[in-house]
Amino acid sequence: MFNELREILQDFFKKLFASRLFALSVIFTLMFAGLIGKLFRMQILEGSSYQEEYMQLTEKSTTTPGTRGNIYDRNGNLLAYNQLAYVVTIQDTGDYPRPADRNAMLYRLVSILERRGETVEGKLELAMDQNGEMVFTYGPESARNRFLLNFYGLPSTDKLDDAKGRYPSNITAREAFEYKKKAYELDRMKDEKGNPLILPDKTALDIINIIYTMKLTEYKKYETTTVATGISEETMMEINENIADLKGVAVEQSSIRKYNDSLYFAPIIGYTGKVQEEQIADLNEQWRQSEGEKGLTGDTAEKYDLNDIVGRTGIEKSLELELQGEKGYSRMYVDNMGRPREMIQQTDAKAGNDVYLTIDRDLQIAIYNLIEKQLAGILAHQLVNEDVDLTKVTDSSKIPIPVKDVYYQLINNNVLSLPAMAEEDATDIEKEIYSIYDASREQILNTLSNELKSPHARAMNELPEDLSAYMRYIYSFLSDSSIGIIQKDKIDQNSQEYLAWNQGTISLRDYIYSGISASWVDTTRLDITTSKYSNAEDIFNSLVDYVTESLRDDSKFTKQMFRYLINNQVITGRQLCLALYAQGVLKDNPQEIAALQSGDENYAFVFIRDKISKIELTPAQLALDPCTAGCVVTDVNTGEVRALVTYPSYDNNRLSGSVDAAYYSQLNEDLSKPLYNNATQARKAPGSTFKPITAVAALEEGVIDTVESIECTGDYKEVTPDIKCWIYPGRHNHLNIEGALENSCNYFFSEVAHRMGTNEYGIYSTDSGLDIIRKYASLFGLDHTSGVEIPENDPQLTDKDLERSAIGQGTHSYTNVQLSRYVAAIANRGTVFELSLLDKLTDSDGNLIQDYTPEVHSQIEVADTTWDAVQAGMRRVITDSSAKRIFSDLPVEVAGKTGTAQETKTRANHAFFVSFAPYSQPEIAVTINIPYGYAGTNAATLGKKVYEYYYGYTTLEQIEGSGALGVSTVNIGD
């Protein structure tokens, strides 16, 4: 039995070993065993080592922003802070390699955001305004080249306007939108059924903005891009519910910058926003230098990158390095999905430092309200219910304001919205106005077309006023760089046609015909073919058709038409006043509405004047002369600025972080220029407020002493043309230096200036006298900016006309804040400070880091008798001149000087007031400028109100609760 079994086994193994399958089985068995052994070694024995090697290939570094420091006023009132918020971010995870898939995902995301009323943000400086027009948002024209380089992705401006026309520099906002829409294939999108998907402009622009911004950082694999900031909880929930279809999208916690009392402090504090690409290198260099000055060494990695939020204007910008917190830093291992696996290194973020300003919050608010009420008082006082011929007005301090100008400004300055009047749900009065406008537009366009095509077209000076204005608008429209049909640089300015055009003796038709012949009319812009348009008449008729069609929806031309529709009472003031209620500009008031409906144009005049007086329609909204002003209050003993107020202002909350594009466009179009700081940037001739400097120069140069008098005859004839004193044909007779300041005598200061230009041998030299005027202006700091830590225009010292320069004319040009420093130096008898808005710097725990103290620029060394005389003369302006009727009931001893400067005969004079108080022991200087404010009287009246508040004779509540300030009838000679 055993032998049989052995034989069977021997036979089996003999066959097995002889079989090819056995050999293969052995081989496969060995291979499988080796594989198992290899896997065991990799997974069990050396698994951690391989895992570590794998993780090192996907190491990720991230940063978290530090909290930005707060900004306070001098009394600790919080002005700028950070508020916790949810933000939507997006990261390119590689899940959407095809543009179609990426666009579909972004369409889903943007649809959620738009439905929830959220604002999509990004770095594409293109937006839609309130009228649905595409506009650029890059700010000043100087930023255009930077925008174009980023837009086209070019390294330098040399590549712009290339021969192939790929990178035109004159691209319009609409063209830029269409360019990116095509480049990102949004014009090829399809819906779920495969049908073409036509995106609304707003939706397409939001998607473009996201893609454009992501592409700026696409070289950083793990960089996220912020899509929306400060979203609601409802938005957050909806995004999270759809997150499976929104790969790469996340909702994270962050903070947004918020501002208290924004209207009053925006021009000082400014706002924050995403850093511009060209700013990064400069900011990092500033930071490195700052670290070096502090003696800090170590990690020199760059502080700023493209995702940072930085100060864009104001104190936010000038103290960026102090306010910006220190970033937190994390280095970790992530898997191939970007999920954290292991933390390697982590540094917590740190809060930035807190800044305290020298500004007094309540004083700032009070002065802003006082300015608005003073401007409203001037407007109401000058308003008349009649037409005004400016050619017959001889006194620029008494130019009336026709009420039709107010009605026109309701449209011209976008107080009323014409697009809203065209909506289906518009009110009856809105539809009534729009219907009149619509019919009038067609009539006007037909009239223009017929006039232009007529072989007997009239010369410009033969046309009615409105038709002439329309023709000139057409010329400027065709000459605009965005249209480029009329190329002004190619016009022969010696040609008969050009001279006739300037003189108004040729029609626009004939002038353009000459341009077609002379090739300064670019017909290629009309997309016409020479086969179809073979002669000049065909080309011209095509041009007319193009113009009339373009003007149909041109908002600027629409406003031109409204000017004459209102002037001719085709559209009435009563209708426009009713529209103010319909569009919510004025609060609903059934009684007033009924009175307007039953009243006539006389009632409409009374109504609109009442609304101006009650500040229900503000000077800023109307943007008439005057609608702007500035006031600076300075501590004369320290150089600290207590208030720096500009009117009008804006809400920096709507520009910070994510710019409200429609609001920004509205601000730029606002004719009252709310983004312009009238305290630091409005540069004007100082007028008679300069005379105290001339007085110091005259006394110190010895051309007169404190006792000597000069006889004013009313007409100074030593120069040509002669200089008439403001009292002419009257005269001041004999005046000494104090009397000359009190009476602001032009004759006196012209004579002492003439003496300064005359040497000991009796030889007169204008330049020699100007050198002295410039020397003393420089001593008072008027040769450089004031020192405040926000943007300021450079001053301009006079360089011609000695005698007129001595009375504040010539080519003098200074800002309010520069005059404030000069007056402070008179008050403190010679100390010229570099003014400052900064009080102190603390860390986030309140520990003092730096106590700012304004620097002393120089000390003016002049005789005490000179200071005595000049200060006494300024005091007599308040106590003995006609100004005493304004200040007689003010308990505070004020010394000051008014000024009135004429810039043009067709607009009101500029009004100035410079002052200090108390006279016996000066504490503060108050300077006021009201561009086109009629007369220094108005500035002085406002100055008095500032002193009343500062010294506690009125309260903020009383100021806020009052209407327009009355306009003084006092006539101050200056």
C-alpha cells in the first residue's frame, strides 16, 4: 500500500516538474511573495518614512492677516475699527480645466451672490454706473497706463498701440468689457439644455472680475482669491448648501474696515482697499527701511503680497506700516486635495498699532454742519425768480442765482434719475417729464440733422443759443479721444476754416466738409466702404446719421437738452419739484405735494428756496456757486490741528475694502467734487489775507515804521494799469500800518511794495521787490506744504506784478491749511510749525509707542514792535472796521483778516477769513475758504460761528437742529 502511494507521488512529481505550468507557477509564486514582502516593508516597516517623503512634496505655507489697528480722535472716540465678517473665497483646485466648466461654476456662484444682494469684488477696475453704463474705476487719468498694462498683460507701455491693433490705448470701458468677455469665452456659454446662454452685463462683469483677479495670482497654487466680503448668513448658508457644485469656493471668517462719523472724517482718515500690484515693491521697501530704523533684524521675507488690504488714501495710507498688523504664518503638510495633515510651524498674527489723531471729533462735526448751513444761507439769499444776463453783472460779489439753475442742477448733478423716469413702474409725474423729454429729443435731433444736411446751413453765430450749444457739443463729441473722428492735432490752425470756426462765422457742416477734404476727419471710424460712399456728401451724411443716433442715448447730451428745456419752460420747475418726492429725494409730504400740484412757478420758487434753507436740498446736491468750503482750526502753541474740515464729503465705508463701483462713479461725476479736499487741495489767491505778511515785510525792511502814515487817494497810479482801492471812488486818506490792516487799504500796501522795489538810489525793480515778498512769505512757511499727513497741493509763491502781489494777488496760490500755519505763526509771534494730525501711537493694549509732537520748522526773528503792530491791526479789523457788526456780540477776543479774490467776472468772488483768538493770549487759529463764496463777509460770519462753538457759546445739538445760517449784509472792504 505504501509502495503504491510512493509510486503514485513519484509519478505525479515527475509529471509536475516536467510541466511548463510548474515552472510558471514557481515563478509567479516567487514574484507574488516578493511583492508581498515589498508591500510589507513599505507599509509596515518603512511606512512612516515614505509618508514623510510624500508629505514633503506637498508642503504648504499660508499666512493669516493681522488685525488692523484702530483710529481714534484726541479724546478717544473710535473712528476706524474692524468688524468680524464672512467672506467668500475661491481657489483654483484644478477641478475645472475647461473654460466652459469654470464659467458654469462661476455663473452658479455669481447668481447666488447677486440674488442675495452681495457685491462681487476684484481687481478689474471696470464697473457699471447707476445708469447701467460701463465705466473705468482706476481713478485719475494718470493711472490709466497701469490699468492697461495689467489688462493686456504687457510688460511696458511700449507695447500699447501696436501695429496689429491688438492693444489699443484708447479702448473704452464698454470695449474693455467685451474684450474680456470674449477672451474668457463667456460669449460661448450654454445652459443645461445646450442652448446659448446670454448673460446680463452685470453678471458677465462679475464673472470677468473673478477670473481676472484669479489670474493675477495663478502662479501661486494654493492662493485664494476673495470674491465677496461681509456676506449675510443667508448667503453663507446657500453657498454651503451648494458647495458640491462650487469646487474651490469656501466661506471664511475675516474682518472688514468700518468707519464711524464717516461723512466728517473720510477726507482725513481715507479708506482701505486691495493693494495695487505696483504698490507692493514700494511698500515692502518702506517696511524694510522701517525695520532697519528700529534696529530689527532677522527674517527679511516680504511683508506685503497681492492679497493684502492696505490704506489707499488719508491716514490709512500715510500710517499704513503702523496700522497694518503682523501676519500669522503657518507651514504644514497637505494631501493632494490640499487638506492639512501635519503642522510644521505656526506663528500667531498680531494686531497693528492704534493711532490717535489731534482732531476733536465734536468740533469736526460741528464745523461741517456750520459750513453746510452757511453755504445754504448764501444760496438762498442769492436765489432769484428771474433770468440773469451775466454780461450785465459788474459786481462779482452780487451775482444772482436764477432759480432755473437750481432746477437744472437736479438733473445735471444726478439728484433726479432720468433712467428711473423711464421705468415701467415710474410715477405719473416721472412719466410726464420723460414723455416731454422723449418727444423733445426727437424734435431736437431732427432739427440738428436737417440743419447739418442743409446746403444752406447757418453759421454758428447765426444760430439760436440752444442750437449753437448743440452744434458745439457735437464737435466736442466727435473730437473726444474715445470717438476720434475729428483729429484736432491734424487741423491747420492757420487755415481760413479754422479761424472762421473760432469766430463763429462758419457752419459746423462747412467746417466738417473742410475736414473731410483736409483729412482731419477720420472716416475709417464710421465703418463705411468707398464703394458705397464715393464722395464727401455721402461721407458727411453718414457722419450726421452716426452722430444723431449716438446722441440719442448720450447722457451728457441729454443734460445739454435739459438745460434749454428748463430755460424755455418746456419742462417746469414745478414738475421737477414734484419728482423730488416721487424719487424719494424728499420725504413724502402730502400737503406739500398737493400745494405743488395746484401751485404755479412762483410757488415752485418759494418751495425750492425753502428746501434749500432747511437743508433738505443741500449745497452739495445742487453743486452751484458756492457748494464747497474748507476750515482749519490749529493750536497756535503746538502746531496740532484740532479740526480739518472740507465740504462736501463722502461715505468711506462704501469705498473701503470692496469699492461700491456705482457709488464711486457717482462721486467722480458729482459736480461738487466730494473727493476733493477743500482744506488741503483747493489752492487759491489769498487776497487781502496776505496783507499781514506784507506789513511784516514793510516794517522789517524799513520802508515804513509803525508811526508813519501814507495818504490813500483811492487810486494808485504808480503802476500800469493803476490799482484802485476797494473804497474807490472814495479814499482812506492818511493811514499808518495798523489802520491800513484795519481798512485793508490796497493803496497803502501797493505803495509800501513799490518802496520795497526801489533801492537807495531811487531805481525801481519789480524783481527786487518780489524777492522781498517771496522771502517773507517763505519765512511764514508758504514756500512748502504745511506738514499734515494727508495729500496736499504745493503752494505757489508769486513771481510777477509786485504791487498786486503785495495785496494777495499776482500769482500767489495757497491752500487753507497753509494759510492756517502762517496765521498761527503771527499769533504765537514767529514759531512756524510743521502742522500735524497725529497725537500718539499705542499698541493694541494701549501702551504708548510714540507721542507725536509737531516739528518747529523755523523761528521768525522780527522786532516785537512789528508783531505788536500786525496783531493790533488784525484786532482792529474785528473791533473797529465794518466787521465789528459781525463780531460785536462775541465774548471772545478775535483778531483776523478777511479776503475777497476775484477769479472770473462771470462767477462769484472767493471768500477768505484768517484769524486767531483770544487776542491777548492766543490759543487757536481759525482759517476759512469758501470758493466762489461772494465776499469775505461770508467767511467771517462762518468764522464767528466756529469760535462760538469752540468756546462753548453754542452746542452741537443746537447747530444740528438749526437751518441755514443768515447771510450778513455787512460790506467788509477787502
